[in-house]
Amino acid sequence: MSGLEESVEFAENPEPRCPCVLLLDTSGSMQGAPIAALNEGIRTFKRDLEQDLLAARRVEIAVVTFNSEVRVAEDFSTADVFEPPALMAGGQTFMGTGINKALDLLQARKSQYRANGIAYYRPWVFMITDGEPQGEAPEQVQRAAQRVREDEDAKRVAFFAVGVEGANMGALATIAVRQPIRLIGLNFREMFVWLSASMQKVSQSQLGDQVPLPPAGWGAI
């Protein structure tokens, strides 16, 4: 996006932003029912947010996927114009590289907010995986874990890790500061309904407020 496009975007919608990166595992083990349920869950997320007129203009969604490559499937856009990508599964699990990409994307977006005088809430990264880091350099994973810790400590990000059946919850606990949550079955729809409700609560709060989140009935600790 050019500087002019940014200026127009923020002039048309000067609302404070609530950025959320969906960091999604699309490795081979997610093929079949898991990736289908994940795709439907993202569509549910958009529909729910769109029904809240304030959240639709404040919540910004980006999608970063990781398998044997990491890519930005959708760059930041407000919920009212967000287009859920059609995800396909295959390859290994470059999780550390994916986390670093998500944090880089957030850093760049926050710089754009500041340059355009746009206030913003504490960003969220919401990672969903059914495995553990695989096929990448260990240094990438170590760097990712360190950045998550530093950003959480400085309140620069809220990082959530969700493990689908088969995920190595112990490995996730070495990366995430918050305790990872195990998804019950393939309850992606319920999880995204919760995420939407949480984003709506945050977007309706005052900047800097502590916001109590709804109970996560879709998962287990």
C-alpha cells in the first residue's frame, strides 16, 4: 500500500484500530476436515464482526500462513472489507518463521498508524497449529520465542496459541507466554465466535483498559 493510499484509508476511517493477526498452520497434517473447518471458521469470524458496526470499522485482520513457506495470505484490512482466503494444506511446519513474520507485519502496521495519527489497541496474534516447529532452523524458533516474551512483557502484543488435535502442547508452551489452549475436536466455528466476541469487547473499550474476555468453552487447558 502506498503512502497516499494509506492517507486516504485513514482519512476515510479515523477510528482507533484493533489489529489481529491470524497465524495459521497450513502444513500437510491439516489436510481434509481440519483445513475445511478452519476455512469455515474464518468466514464465521468475518460475518460475526460485520454485524457489529463499530468492530467492523475498528478490528483489522491479517492472515499469515505457514507450512514449508510463510506468506501473508491477507494483509491488514478492517472486518467490513476483509476477504477470507481459501486455505489449502501441504508441506512442513515453519512455525518460528511464521511467528517472526506476524510480529514484523504488526510492527510495520503500527508504524503506519503512528505516521497517520491513528490510535490503536494492543494487537493480538492468534496462532492455530496441529503440530510443532518442523523443518526450519532452530534459531528461527528461538528468536520467535524470545520476541514473543519481550513483546508480551512490554505489552506490545497479546499472543495466543491454540493447539488442534495432534499439536505438541509442551512445545507450544515454550513459545507462548500465555498457557496454550487445546481445541476440543474441530470446534473452529465456536473458537472464532469467541474470538469475534473478544475483539468486539476490546474494540468497544477505552484505549488501555483491561478487558475481561469471555470464557473459552471451545477449548481446554
